[in-house]
Amino acid sequence: MIRTRRFRFTLDDMTEVASPHISHPRIMVLGVQPGSPPFRIVEIDGEVVGAARAVTDVLETAAAFGITVHDLDDPDVVRWVGGDRYTWKPR
């Protein structure tokens, strides 16, 4: 005999399991794309705004959109997808 359990979740149950703070940073740096040289796509506020070949390009792009970045490792400011700020070569 197989017994099954039925679970009933409410929104309150789900929010307790999930993180209470989900970061949505304005800057998103996507994974490395192959090229000569390799580059990463930069999004600001959900829109593709350019390509970066180094971390300085990310800072310059942010500044062009009026964003001052004090800490590149702060996930509330910048989200690095497919590597961190030191990842600039395809894997």
C-alpha cells in the first residue's frame, strides 16, 4: 500500500521558504560571449545597453546612465551572470 500526503500551501507558506529579499539590481552583466576579444552583454534596467570587454567598460556604461557603482561585488547593485567580475574569457 502506498500512502500519499496532500499538501496545501498558502502564500504565507511560500514566502517563509523563499528568501525575504530578492535583489533586482539595475545592472546585469551576462555571461562571456566568444569573440575577438571576448565580451559580456550589459543590461541596465532590463534593457541591453552595450558590450563590455573589461570591468572598466561596465563602470563606464553605468556612469553613462547616471549610476555610480561603489561596490562591484554588491548583488543589490550588479548581478554577474556566468562568472564574476574577474571572468572575461569563455569557459
